[in-house]
Amino acid sequence: MTTRRDFIRKSGIVLAGVALSRSMMGNAGVLESLSYKTERPPLGKRNFTSKAVEATIEQMKQKIKDPKLAWMFENCYPNTLDTTVEFSMKGGKPDTFVITGDIDAMWLRDSSAQVYPYLSLVNDDPQLSLMIEGVIRRQSYCIGLDPYANAFNKGATGSEWDSDHTKMIPQLHERKWEIDSLCYPIRLAYYYWKKTGNQTIFDQQWKYAMSRVYETFVQQQRKDGTTPYTFTRVTDKQSDTVLNNGYGSPIKPVGMICSTFRPSDDATIFSFLIPSNLFAIESLHQLAEISDKVTGDHSFAQKCRRLASEVKRAVEEYGKKRHPEYGEIYVYEADGFGNQLCMDDANVPGLLSLPYLCPFIPEGDPIYQNTRRFVWSEDNPYYFRGKAGEGIGGPHVGLGWIWPMSLIMRGITSMEKEEVAYSLQSLRDTDAGTGFIHESFWKDDARKYTRKWFAWANTMFGEFILTVDHKYPELLKRSFDV
């Protein structure tokens, strides 16, 4: 029985475990005394090069006083372009396939998040703009193939997961239904359009894909008690399969959208995943605006807004609770019957990342602030603290494993300068000397980590540094060598 982690091993990229880079052969003092040599591939072996990204790297290296932090930014920010982007032109249109890193497949979520930090530069680099347009076109093609799938192959090659009990086709790498898989491509296309004014991405392929998005969201409200999607897998990992013959836990159809899996690719316990439903509200409003202003489909725009309002009302009624310590907070999952799960997972969307993905929930929102205090505390069962650091993890890797993504997201969404500084310090000190961000590290020893090639986390770290430069530039003038 094979798990996703076994698949990573079989693909030739091993869980790092206690893997040590050349920089980790000495103690901390020796490590800090080393000169920081780039860990990027040689220029001729990089998958894609952007003059705007390269210029940004040079500018930021001049701004960042701490040599290790500058080195990490240089390694991480371009990691998606250096190692994961496969760009080409097909029929006169750009096509971009983006792998996650150590898995040779394209996740709708990861690919969107991997290129999003470059959007601010697209007007300075036509080739970068074309590459991201290719991502959007590839994503709309993928959604048209199957809106229930989370990950796709470059061609009809089949997958490790072909034996899953769901409607697999050769173009799919995996078919786990996750709400955010459909939200992320809308977010990317929306902000790309806002930045560039390019409307050519909203073609017939896009419109067909978006009709499938809307149809899928409505189907997964499960108002008639049925679903066209089920999923089971023969596995020894409980969170990799779904109970009740692939249907999931029962829900009361109150208007929210069911998500069979979380953004971690773990099965939900209660199918109304609150962060993803809130993300869907934002995506539906973005889709409505595109439909009104670009495609001219005002009827579709109205349907999107009505669905968003229905989901929002249900979240307000069933997605919150009054916590005895923190006051009113958002819960992580619910079922509409009154059962709720109070926790957070490091993956994005999560409760911590709500203002990042959902502008209608600002950082200063009282309920968000209450929720934020809850998730970054020992009252969250997946918050861990140890000798190496503190942060949020999740069941995907297991207890005691902290995800740097939670430290990044805490910093991006913070309203307190010293909290941001703490995230910078923590991320700098938990890279195990590799110069890269990993999926997770052991709470008592950051030399034990998972996934040495995780492009989403790397590029998001670069995004965090750029956010710090915008909000608190004085922090980049600090030395974090302690």
C-alpha cells in the first residue's frame, strides 16, 4: 500500500530525514562563518529566467543586511522559475506546466501559488507575463478535463494513483476534491488581469472551465443528499481515504460547499471546510466581476454572487463558535448538524491565512484576531513548540512537525513588527543550512525535515521578504545572527 510520501521516495526524491547539506557539517558558529554561495542551478540549467526577477534579487540583496537571509532570498525567490516551470508555445498561445518540485505533476493550488509572487513584475518583463498567461491557460484546460481533480500530468501518462476508486483518466495525477483547487486559478487569473489588462485569457476554454467550477460548487452543496464524486484508496494512511464508501461524513445541507479533502491533501473530518468556503466566497465575487466587465455574461455573474451570499450566510451561522478563552472564532470544519472542529492546519487556505486570500476579512477583523490567537496557541492541537522553534503543522506529516509555511503566513498577515521579525528569525534559523524552505521540520531539531525541494514554500518565502520590504523595511536592515 503506497502513500503520497512513498511516491516521493519512489520518484527519486527522498524525505530529507536527517539529511545534511555541506553547510551543516560544522556547528552553528562554523555555519555562520561560511561564505554564502548560491544554491541555484547554473544559468544554462535553469528552466526559465526572468530579467525582472533577477533585477529584484539584486535589489533585495542590497537591502537585506543579514547575509544568510539575503542568501536564502536569492535561493528561494526564483526557485519556481529555476526548477519547476516548463514553458512552451502551442498554436501561438503560451502553455506552462508547473511541477511542485519533488513530484512531477501539476497541482492547481501549488502552481497558482508558485507563480503568484511574480505578478508584481509582469509589466516589466513580457516573457514573465507570457509564462504566467501560460499557467492560466493550462489550468483552465485542466479544470475543463475534470474539476474534481487536484493534480494533473503533463500528458495522458497515467499515475501512481490509477487504482484509486474514483473516475481516474490518464491525464490525472490525483483526483482529490478540494475546494481551493478551483479557487486558486481564479485568484491568479483575476490578479493577472488586474495587473496587465490582458483579457485574452478569458476565452471559450476559460468560460467552459468556469461553468464547471460553478456547477461543481453547486453539486457539492449536496442539497439533494447526493454527490457525483466519491473517493476511496487502498492505503494504510487513514487520511488518504474517505469513509462511508467515499462519500465522507454526513452533512446537513445548509448552503456551504463540501470539500472531501483539505489543501494538505488529507481527508476532511467534517466536510464543510471553513477556510476553503471563505476562499470560495472571494473567488465567486472575482469570477462575477470578470463576467460583468470582460465576458459580458451578466446572468452568470448574478449566479456567482447569489451562491457567494448563500455560502457566506451559512458560514456566519455554522462556521463560528464562542470559545471560552478567545471569544468568537472561526472553526476549521463543520457539518451543519452542530458538530465543529477547532484546529488549524499550516496549509493555505487555513484560518491563519484568511486575510491573505480573502480581502473581505481584514487583518484587524476582531473575529480573525481571536481566531489568530487561538491557532497560534497550545489550544490548537496542531500547534507545536520545541527547542528548534514553534509553529503550526498538521496531520499530513504528523505530530511535532512544524511547517515553515505557518511562520511565513504569520509574518505576512501580522500587524506587529516584532512578530514579523520573529518569523524572519525563525525561518532563517530552521533551514538546516540548506538555504531553502522545507515542508516541515522537527520541533526539537531543524536538521530533521521533510521535502528538500518544495517550490511553493520557497517562493512564498520570497514573497514574505518582499512584503516585509513594503511594510517594515527597517527589519531588513537588522542582523539576525544570534
